[in-house]
Amino acid sequence: MFRFISRALTPVVDSEQETRRHLLWWIATRVFLFTLLIGLAAFFREKGLNLLFPSTWTTSVFLLGLYGFSIGSALLLQRITRSIRRFGVIQLFFDAVFIALLVYATGCSRSDFTSLLILPVIAAGLILYRRGGLFLAAATTLLYGGVLACEQLGWIPRYFFASSYKAPASILTATNLFAIYGLLFFLAALLSGQLARRLRVTEEKLQRTALEYDRLSILYKQIFEDISTGIITTDHSDFITSYNQAAERITGYFREKVLGQPFSRCFPDILLHKHQSRNVCDFQKTDGTSIRIGYSFSFLNMPEPEEMKEQSTRWKVITLQDISQIERMEQQVREAEKMAAIGELSASIAHDFRNPLAAISGSAQILSMEQNDIGGLDPATLKTLLGIIHRESGRMAKTITDFLQFARPASIQPEWFDFNRLIDEVTARLQAGSNAMVAAAIVKEIDERLDCWGDRQQMQTVMTHLLDNACHAVAARPGSVVVAASEHAVADQGELCIEIRDQGPGIPMELREKVFAPFFSSRTDGTGLGLAIVRQIVENHGGKIEIDDSTSYTCIIRLHLPVPQTTTP
């Protein structure tokens, strides 16, 4: 019984299909409820209980009429395509009529079934909303008023007089009953209509939210499966929870084999200890081929129980890409750029060799013309000519050396060496050049026990280029050159920081990246390869170079070189 009533009184969404379904449930509830109530009343009367109830014949006719009306309504409801709500109002109105007849036949104001009149009012409010509820409340109130009016006028069944029935003492009693039940009917209509409206709004919002969620879920799944980047997620225990098709294609591992398995066991080459923007590793696929994988990971903020929050592990999302082809293309681009630079360098060398060769050739011609009387040549002139040949041949040798260093960089042979001694050697060599006075005044801010890890010969080349540029920058103006070096820890790894500071004209901000390009030079005697070679050597050592300035120094060249974890000798 309660199942029938609960289904019939469930608020509906504003749709004809839902209204039709609830009206069918209500018709079934009507048949079941009237049959049950009349059957119980007949049963208790047979047991001797004194109840006001019509005769069996009258009751049977009433039930037959109720059944016939309900069956006809159910059949008609299946054929109706329009005005479903109007049909629902008619059904609920006749329910109120049936209940009013039952109340009239079982004692009028003394009937035990009077409270049933509220059911069609509540059903109208829930199924037809507030307007339908108020209409049924008004109709039910008038029907109940008609029952009370018949009682006051004495229009009551004759079997009432054969029982203990007593009419109301005065019309005031009937008026009070009419007012109380009428107020109750309207309150029930308002409350049920308000409840139905709120439930309808909530249901509509829930449906919209569910629809948006479904759309987002489908979109997420589509993106997750169609994206070319491999995506893997792991839970707080490092077990793989999701694995898209791109990850399957990149790694060669099928989804069924890795889902639910520990990530570190399936992919031991992919290390997730260092949280960097991009990591690279060599990876061997299931078919034995080796590829280069670029990967990164980030943590997911997933809701977890309190006992799990104390653990160090967290949910992760890992992205993978096969960068083998990309690295090959990058290598080809670098080779192409290098060949273009070599071609440009060749042209530059040919241009730079022209003047030294002309000077050497001119000096050699003068000497050849005087070869028969070389002893009679002025010693000063002879010294000048030999100096020209020596100077210009040295210039050509330096150009060739820079070219070879840039075009064919030597492999790194790292070792520990005394950085102070290396600076002293570079300074001594510079003191024999054109900027001897500036080189002699170079200031060192280096710990006497500081050792450097790297290729000693290549680091000497780096310091030679940088100190030579710094000395040239302050040669024509008052200023100093400082070499500073210190070792400190960065991200759990040792690092040697070297700074070359000078008080020359400085390097403008817009040129600080261009100065590292090959053949860029502001010096008339330069090849434009010095800083390009410096950056090449530093990057081959796994370090980086940057240009900065301060209030005291107009130019600061800063080198960052990694230091291995082992202690220095």
C-alpha cells in the first residue's frame, strides 16, 4: 500500500511522459486503496463491530463504478496525446468525489474516512503543482461542505437512524468542521505545490549538472585517448590507475599488463625522484628497440583519508613523449647551423687572411729585393719587417686555432686542478700581450684551496678569452678587472660559480645574447668566435653562462659549473 502511495505522490519533472506515468500509478493507488478500505470495513462489520456503512449491494455498485471509471481512465490515458494535465485534474477531481461519497455514506461529519479527502489535494499539488493543488483544494472543500449541508438539511441515508449516529448539535459545529478542513486542504495544496516546485527545480538542476558532467567525462575520455602525449596516473601507493593509448604506443606495453601494477617496476628507467620541468631517459620497448623518452610529472591533489595524508607518496600524473625523432631533427638542425657557421667562418677567414698575407708578402718582397745586400739593410728596417711577418703570422695562427676549436671541439677529459694556478698562468700570458698593464692589475677573489673539476686545457681557453676581453674593455679607461670564484650547493648538488668583472663600457641588454653568436665582435682585431667558443665549452661541461652587471661593475660574466659529489683531493 505504501509503495503504491509513495510512487503516486512522487513529484514529477515538468514533462508529459512523467505526468502520464504518475497518473497511472495514482489510478492503481485509487483502486487498491478503496478496495482495501471497503474490504476492511466489511470485514469488521461482519465481526460484529458497529460501523456506519451502506449495504453490500450499494457497496458493490460503488466499487463496480469505481473500477469501471478507473479502467476506462487508464485506457483513455494511453491514447491521449494532448492535455495530459487537464486529464489529471479531472481524475483527481473524481477521486475527491468518490471519497466525498464514501464520507457521506459512512457518517458525514462522523465518518472515519474524512481525512482521506486530503490525498487528492496533496496528489494534485505534487503532480500538477500549485495551481492544480489549489483547484483540488477548493473543489474538495466544496464537496465536503456539500456533505455537511446534506447532513444539516437531514438528507442522510435511512440506515443512519438504525445506528448510534448523532447529528451535530448545531450548525456552528458543522461550520467549524468546514473551516478547519477547508483550511487544512488549502495548506496541504500550498505546501505540496511548494515542495513539488522546489523538487522540480532541484531535479532540473541535477539533470543539467549530470548532463554537463557526462559531457565533460566524454570530452576527458576523448582527449585522454586521442592526445599524442602519453599520460599515466599513479595512486599514493605508486600503482598505475590510468594509461592512455599514446603511452601504450610509446612504451610498447599493453594497458592490460600495466594497470594496477607498480609504476617503478613496470618502468624502472623513468625516475620520478627529481621534480623537474623536463627529464630525458633511454627506454627499451618490449620489442627490444631503444628510444629516447622525454617525460615530466606533477602531483595530483586527490581527496584522501587522514591516515594517508601523513605518507610521503602522493598521486601523480606522468606525461611521456618519444623524442628520438625530435632529437635527431635537432641534431640535424645543429649540424646545418654549424655548417652554415663554418661556411661563414671560412669566408671570414679568407677576408681576415687577406691583410696579414698582404703585409707578409710586402715584407718578404722588400727582403727579397735586398737579398744580395742584406747586410747593408738598415737594422731598424730589418727588425720592423721581421716583426710584421711574425705578428701577422701569429694573427693567422690564432684565427686558425679559434676556427678549429669551434668547428671540432675536443672531447672533455675532466680532472681536479688548482684554479688559482690556472688563473696565474692565464694572467702571465696576457701580460706579454698588448694589454700588459691591465693584465698585471687583475684582482683575484679566490680561495687558495679552491679546486675546479673539468678539462684543464679547455677551461684555460675559457679564462683566456674572458680575461682578454675584460682587459681590452678597460684598456682605454680607468678601471679594474676582478676574477672571483666560490663553491656552493644548489638543488642538492655542488656548483662552482666563477665571475669575471670589469669596469669597462659594459654590454647593452639587447646585445647580451647576440655576443655569444659566432662572428659577432666589436673589436677590430677579433674573430668573433671567442664568446661562442666559451659558451660551447661551458655547456659541454654541463654548465651555463650569463651576463650581468652591478653598481660597481658594468659587466659581469658569470659561469655556473657542476661539481661532482665526491670530495676534492
